Amino acid sequence: MTIQNPIDWSKLPIPVDDGRASHLEGAELPSMDLHATDGRAVDLSRLAGTAIVYAYPLTTKPGTPAPYGWDAIPGARGCTPQSCSFRDHVVELEELGVDHIFGLSTQDTPYQQEAVGRLHLPFALLSDESLQLAAALRLPTFEVSGMTLLSRLTMVTREGRILKVFYPVFPPDRNASDVIAWLRSR
């Protein structure tokens, strides 16, 4: 499955590593339940095995405009390509020992369920609508149109501890391949 309107990444501002995720590698995940699009409550700190948690700002429904100035925000654009990248590489990630894959945003679960169906995602999206996880981990965020959104990053976790953080993530459609390369190098 491919994305119908490819994004020309060369025309978007490239995010820079501002250090706001440098404290995450080695950190323990806090114990808290996050609502998942498959109806579960997921506590990332209690997951057995290896998990990939990719944080993204937001998805927009077809025909719904992105927030004003979206393309001018470094790293904001590309949530659908990032999700589709993990979708398209799910078997390869599982073969490399990944037990769980989750997308994470501050959008509510009903909104996220639309994206799971539309994008045919074989994994759940998690909602941090209350920003509890973002606050507990001090995840990088930004504000636009009155919303606080997660900056794009990906965490590889094992048994409740963050092993690796990819930040900033750009271009987003290459994120799963970058994670795969890292897993292979271990």
C-alpha cells in the first residue's frame, strides 16, 4: 500500500536536535494506562519484550485542513507517511524481535480509530490526550492552534526501559527503516 500524494521533503523545514529528548535513553517508563484504539488500556512500563513507540503530532482526516502554518513547523508534516512506514515494515520488525508497535499522539482515541481504519494499521495507536505521559517523561512538545502536540520521536523500549530514542525524526517515512537498521546493528 502506498501513499497517494507523496510529500516533497526537500520543500519542508528540517527539524534540528534541540536536546529536548536527550534525557530519555535509559529512562524507565512511568506506570500509567493509555487508551488504545483496539480497546485496551496499555501500560508501556509493563510490556514484556521489545516495543517500538513512535510519537507523532497529529493526523488529519481527508478533506480536513492541517492547522494554519503546519508546513512551516519543522518536523510537523508526515504523520501518515510515518505510520504507513511502520505498517509496511511490521513483519520485518517482528522478525527482528519487536513484540509491540504503537503510535502515540495527543489526539483522542475515537479520532485515532479513524486513522487506524483508513491507513489499515495492524497495530494500535495510543492516546496521551491528557498529556500525562508527555509530562512524566518530559517529552518534547509544541503548540499550534491552541493544541499541545508531541514532537515526532521514536522510542525503542525493552521491559519498561527506553533503550534508544530517534529524535528528531526526518523524513518521517524513513523512520521504520532507521529503526530496522539500528536493530540490525545490535
